[in-house]
Amino acid sequence: MKVEIGNATLYLGDCAEVLSMIDKVDAVITDPPYGINIASKGMVGGDGKASATDYGENTWDSAIPSPEVMSLIDAAAKWRAYFGGNYFPLPPSSCWLVWDKMNTGNFADCELCWTNWPGAVRRLQWRWNGMIRQGNEERYHPTQKPLEVMKWVIELCPKSDTILDPFMGSGTTGVAAIQMGKKFIGIEREQKYFDIACKRIEQAVATPQLFEHEKPKQTQEAMF
């Protein structure tokens, strides 16, 4: 199924099938399954206490995408950024992006995003856990990234007019791209999250961005 919303084109289906039907884009910015089985846990966050969120039990991250699927994604764009790049066999990169979550819970302190564009290692601080987390976004997906984190990645990407996310999830990359005046193509195979992404991106298209988004704290890390 294909849905068009403003400058966004969203596909419900497996990216291995959809990627063969779409043209090459400027950049792929995505958060693939890491193969760590987070979706099978159902209750996520809150150290297993009542504050945890129940996303339901799923199997979509029981394994990383196959080499064949990753090859299709690699071929889809000149510029690429993959969250969880430390879980994949990828070429060396001078410009890893480090999201420092300023953790207050039992999750990893940082998440790593591999990129293939030139530049130094970059770090962003954005708290996404606990009572004093930044932003007031509703969380729909167990591996959902903050909107400002995805905007940060898009800002750092070399000039790109069209952004592709082949593992769209709840659509945060698409919301960020639309709010930043980009075109977006998203692919998601889970009906539940596809429907959520459609609603979020429809709202982003309908809502003009009158104010500049909050700038996260960013630092540059020397490699040596």
C-alpha cells in the first residue's frame, strides 16, 4: 500500500520489495533492527516497574537485516546514516554520531549512528528517559528516537532534498524531514506503526513550523 501526504510518500510493506520500486534518493537516514530482541520484551523502560511502557510483544528485531537488504539500502542513496551501526559490518567512518542520552535508567548511556559522509565524530546530549527527559513527545515505539535527534542527523547530512527511511517505525524521521522542508519516503511493514506514522506525518504537513526547534547541545569529538 502506498500513501502520499504532502511531500511524503509512505509504503506499507517489506523494504526488500519496496526498494526495488523506487528511484534513488539523496540520503538514507534510518534506525534498522539491531537484532537485540527489544520488541520481544513487551514492557520497556522503568526498570520493569509500573513506569515501563507496554508496546506489546513482537519479533521484528529478532535479527539484523540480511546482507542482501543492506546492499539494497546502501544502493538507494549517496549519503547514509544508520543508527545501531555498531551492530552491523560496515566500512570505517570518520563521522560517527553519538547520541548521549544522559541516562537515568537501565538503558545504554549512548547510541551510535554510523555515517558515510566526511567529518569528525559528533556528540549530542538529549535526555530521553526519566521524569526530566527533554521534550514532551508521546512515545509510540520501543526504539523511537526523539524528534530533535533526527533533526540533528538531517542537519549534519550533506545537502539532501529527499530523505528515505526504509525502517520507518512510528515516523519520527519523516516528521523531522517534513518540518525541515525536505521530501520524505518511508517504508514500514507493521500495520500498527504505519498507521501511527501516517497520522504523525499528516499532522506535520498540516502544521506550519513557526518557531525554530530547540537546539540540542552538540560537541565535536577528536578522533585521536
